[in-house]
Amino acid sequence: MGLLAGGEEGVQIAIRGAVADVELRIAVVLGYSVHQVAQVVQRRAREDLETMVGIRVGRVDVHVRNVIPPEEILMLDERGEDAER
């Protein structure tokens, strides 16, 4: 995640009482809608945390830190790394 998100940590979670606020830094592959990808990531993060962890989620902020060409994803796949990180 750090590589794709520009070298910073990709996920930060702050718990205040019974509510979690989440901040995600992601990369989007060139050719995909940045807005749509960010919305889907935001929704899935909220749903997954509430379902798997059982904590109520307040804010989910998604910051797109990088847009990468599809060839870079292919290179990651060839090295055996998870391209969705």
C-alpha cells in the first residue's frame, strides 16, 4: 500500500468511544474514474469494518495519492506481489 499510495501509510483509524473514523490513502489505475473508485472504497471500508469488526464507523475519508499506469500493475503482478494493495 505504501508504494502505491506515495510512500505514506495507507490506513489510519481513530477510535473515539464506540465510533471509528477511517482515513485511507490509495492509488488508482489510470483509466478508472477516480471519483467512482474512491466512492466504492469508502463504502466497502465502512461495510467491512461494521460487519467484520462490529464497530460503528463515523467518517471514511479517501485520499487518492497517486494515479498509476496499468503497466505498473502488470509489473507488480509479474513480481508476485498483490496488485490490489
